[in-house]
Amino acid sequence: MRFEARPALDQAAWTAARSTSADIFEDAGSAAHLRGATQQNRVHAWGRFLTFLDLEGALDREVPPETRPTRERIGAWIRLMRPMQCASTTQRMLL
């Protein structure tokens, strides 16, 4: 799922995670220290997960992003990827 098509809460969470500050006393976002390529990989992986949820009819755009990756949903996503011959390392990276 493209970034622009994602729920507003997901977009806001990612923007906050990438935030930086020139003020050393102000906290940076949790992903601010990551290189650009790593940030892009995380954006892509989360987009794949959101697409999966959307196709399953399980994407609730009004709930916080951190509530979406449940044990059941992650298990279902992995079961979906296995027939695609998605290696376990790739599966873990996408999580």
C-alpha cells in the first residue's frame, strides 16, 4: 500500500518516528537514527502488511497502528507468504 493511501494514523506515526530535532534536549523519533534505505525498507514492509490486512478485510483505519500486528494476523500473513516461496529470513525482515 502506498504511503499516501495508508490510514492517517499510520502516516502520522511514521512522520513522528522519522522526526529529528536540532535541540539536543528534545527527543528524536524512534526511526530518526536509521539510514534512508532502512527507513524505506520499513515503509515498504509495513505497506505490504497493510495491504494484506486490507485484502483480508481486517484493516480498521481508525485504530492505532501498534494494535494491528496481532499474533493471529502475523501467523496468517506468514502462512500466505510461504506458498510464494518467501524465505523465512525475508518473512522476518518484513515483520
